[in-house]
Amino acid sequence: MTTKVTIATVDWPARVTITDDVSGEQTVGGVEQQWRSTTMYTQEVAPNTSQDFYITGTRSLRFEEMPAETPAPAPPADDGGVTT
């Protein structure tokens, strides 16, 4: 089963942490072995956009609202090269 989740941001970005956690069993040389694989990564959804994500029986999502980006300060005004 798969579920689609849409993240729609407004004026600030969101960080999505995606975790895939898969486990299983295999027999190698007559010996049964259990294994597990976990992979985690993040994606950022930009402000005023939307993005689809999918969860399954082995995938989970975590959402965090990020602070709005503040614009860089304006550079100092050019005084025309006049020194005092």
C-alpha cells in the first residue's frame, strides 16, 4: 500500500526527512541470516511551492517548518569616493 502526501508551503520552506527501513531474511550456505537496511535523507520544499512524497510500509516521513529566509542586508551606499 502507498499513500501520497503533498506538502504545500506558504512563505517559508519545509524540511522533509525520509526514512526507508527494510529488513528481511536470506539463507546463505544453509545458514539463515536476518538483515536490515536503513537509509535516511532530507529534502527541502521551497517557499510558495508544493511537492508530493510517498509513504509505504517501509518508508516514513518527518516534516519540519523552517524559518523564513531573511533578505541579505543592503550594501552600504556608495559615497562617490569622497573621503573626509
